[in-house]
Amino acid sequence: MKKTLNILATNWVHLVGFYITTYVSIALFKLLGVPHYGGGSWIQTLLLSLVSIPFLFFTYGLKIIVGFFGVLVLLDLIGFRFTKSSIRTILLVEWLLIIPIFIGWAFEYEYWLWITLALSFLVTQYWREQKLKRIIVV
């Protein structure tokens, strides 16, 4: 049971990755002139984003974050408890199951941050793999 909780606890890296990705993406989108990301000065964009991103996550994005982590917990329980697949395979399958939703939302709502968050999720899955290798002695 303790190993399972340690596995689930590694999901915090996604929240950190999403924060960093959102911050960098807002600056990149402003630089590229992507609509809806160009308002205000650079100082407003860079400094205000530090505070507005957590606000965005825990107000507008709360349902999405809860759903995202709920699905990840379910997939982790299934993947690590009931299969003998490698850690990398389980994490890749999780990524492949979740990112089509992100990409679909990007095009449906023309909110391109979802694309960068899908890439961020891949990177944080790699970070998780390193942590999981220490928890699950392979």
C-alpha cells in the first residue's frame, strides 16, 4: 500500500510542469503574436503571470485539474497494480490516452496552450519515470 501511495505521489510533477509550461507559453505566444496572448506590456505579462497562473489553475481550471489527476490516479492504479509492463510503457500509454483530449480542446476552443501542455505532460512523465524507478526497483 505504501508503494502505491508513493507511486501516486509522483504526480505532483505534472502541476509544476504545467505551471512552468503555462508561464513560458504565455511569453512565447505574446512574442509570436498569437491572438488572446498579446494584451498588456511585457512587464505585465511576465510579472502578472506569476500570480495569475495559479489563479487560472484553481478557478477556471479546477475541474480540469481534478479530472486530469483523477484519471491519472486510475491509470496508475491499473498500470502499476495489475500489469507487469515496464514503467516507460505505462507512462507512455497514459500520455497517449490523455493527450488527444488536450489536442482536441486546442482546436475546438482555439486555445493553443493545450498543445504546449500536452508536450509538458510528456516531459513530466519522463521526470516521473526517474522517480518511479527509485520507488519500483526494476
